Amino acid sequence: MYNLALGELGLMPDEFWRLTSGELNAKMRGYVVNRDLESANHRNLFTLMANINRKKNSAAKEPKDLWPLDIDFVDAPSMDERLAFYKNIGKLSKKEKENGV
């Protein structure tokens, strides 16, 4: 853990020793998420190339099928849930405008 904190996270020894275990875990989780987001960009290009060059009758591949990442397993809201959320925000904005907020 010490090597990861100093090497990958770029912490100085005194910074490492001052952190609580919760703070260190949060920093490490942030590192993993950032690494996965960066890897997702490469994965998307890789998937694009794989799908462009696939055989005529074969199914298109999804990025997570070719290169699974930790961020794939986060419970993300469905498209319907996201759309409902954004519609709700629009309604709130209209009410705020009407009320002069």
C-alpha cells in the first residue's frame, strides 16, 4: 500500500502517514476510477476498430465485452431513468422562473 501511495498516487511519505485509512481508500478509489476512465477511451477506440472490421453477419461488440473495467459494474441509471430525471429538472426550472427564483 505504501508503494502504491508514493508511486502511483504521488504522495510524499509525510502525506501518507497523515492520512486516515478512509482518506487513503478514497484516494486509491479515485485513482482506480481515473485509470478506468482513461482506459475506457482506449477501449472505445479498440471496440470501434473491432466493429468496423467484423464479419458481415456477426454481431457488433460492446466495449465492456471486449475489455471489462471496474467502472462497468457501477449501478448506472437506465436511459429511461435519466430522461425522467432531466425532464424533472426542466419542470423545476420552469417553476423557479415562474416564482422568480
